[in-house]
Amino acid sequence: MAELVFQITPPRASDPRAQLSPRTFLKHPSMLSLLKRAASLNFGEADQKRMRFDPPPSSKDDVDMIHYCKRLGPDRLTIRYPISDKLNELRGQIKGLRAHSRSQRERIKELECELETVKRELETAQARLEAVEAELQGYRNTRLNLMIPNLLVDFIEFLYKRRNRQLPGGSGHAGHASTRYDCAIDVIRSEKWIEGDNALRKYQKSLNNLAKYRAIRNATAHESEIELAKMLVSPAYRDSLEYRHWSPLFAIVYGVSVEEMAGREEEDAGSILRSEMEQ
């Protein structure tokens, strides 16, 4: 049986503990502190009750510690404490802690795997979101291409109405609409209608580029191969029946794959505006 064995100095005759019986002496709080220091373990009062003197005191002769110490001699008192049960308890706690630690490590690995899965899902979702946003921006550019030329035409008509003038060609003339507006721009530029207007003069360049804006509008309305290609390769259609059905015909008609066509850059109203700002 495993035991802790330690020795103590006998209490002096003047020490109140000397009047205690050996059994009561071992239960004194000071002995619990001694036990804890000797073993460096978390002992409690229940453990203190298991301490025994060696040799055991005589119940007949050793009525107090004074008599017990006289019988043994003045040197040292030996105390034994059986620790087999305590060790088994600690081994059980250690085993439980190891099992818990192993379980926690396994759980951490599971959580790390779940985290990586979530990261991949987030990356995929982010890529899809960016693709959708790019597609939406393409549609916005298409609408812009259609609306900016209309705004410029309305601007021309606004300027003529403000001066109580009629557009070149007037009503009853069969002049082509685009030619009429080109002539109207020449008048606005030559007569410097907006040069003195701080709020409007910056739009003279845009009026001068109306033909370019109009060409983009017409291309947007009628030349749809780039927009169609971008739509077919978008996440919404990439693995669809529509992609499988139309992409082969697209390659035959235009001589390039939908992927190659989708990678081409279209000139749009925004690119003309940027060039105007750089001039």
C-alpha cells in the first residue's frame, strides 16, 4: 500500500495541543496544513481523518500527547497517511481529463473542417455575387447607352425652345432626324448659345459627340452579340439548356466562341464621357 510518511516535532508541554489525545491531535487544523505541505496535494478534512501515528498510541496509557511523546522519546513523531485511494482518484481524474482533452481536440478538428467548408462556400458565394454585380452593371450600361443620347436630343430641343427657335428643317420637311440634330448642334456651337452659361457650357463637348453616342445607342439596340455572349456565360446560364443549345450556333454565326466574345470590351456612353473629361 502506498503511503506518505513524514515526521513532526512533538508539541511542547506549554502547547495547548499537548493536552489533546493523539487521535484528536491528528484532527487539529494545523495538521491539515502540515499534510498539504508534505504532499503538495489538495487534501481535505476527510483525508486528515486517515492519518495515523506510527507506532499507534495506546488507548490505555496515551491519554494525551504528553504521555504519548514520553513513551516514544523526545525526538520526532512519525505520521503515516495511506495514499493509494488518493492516487487512484487522481489517476481517474487524469484519465478523465485526457479523454476530455482528446474529445476537445477531435471537436476542434471538426470545427476547423467546418470552418474551411464555410470559407469555401463564402468564397463561392462572393464570386457569384461579383459575377451577378458585373452582369447587373452591364445591364445598367446598356440602359445608359440608350438613355444618354435621348437626354442630349431633349437638351437640344430645350435650347431651341428657350430661344423660340425651330430645329433645322422645321415641320413639313423630310430631313432625316439625325441630320436635323447634327445641324442643330452646328448652330448651337457657331452661335455660342451655351458658352456664356456656366451651368451648360461643359455639355458642348457632349453635344459635339452626339453622333458617337447615337452610334452606341444603335449598336446597343441592334448589335447584341456581346451582350448575348455575356449572358450565356453568366452564372445564371453557364450550365443551362440555353447555353448548350445556343452556344454552338453562336460560334458558327460569329466565328468565335461565346467565351471569347464575352471577354471583349464594348464602347459605351461612360467611355465617351471619360474621353470628354480628358480633353
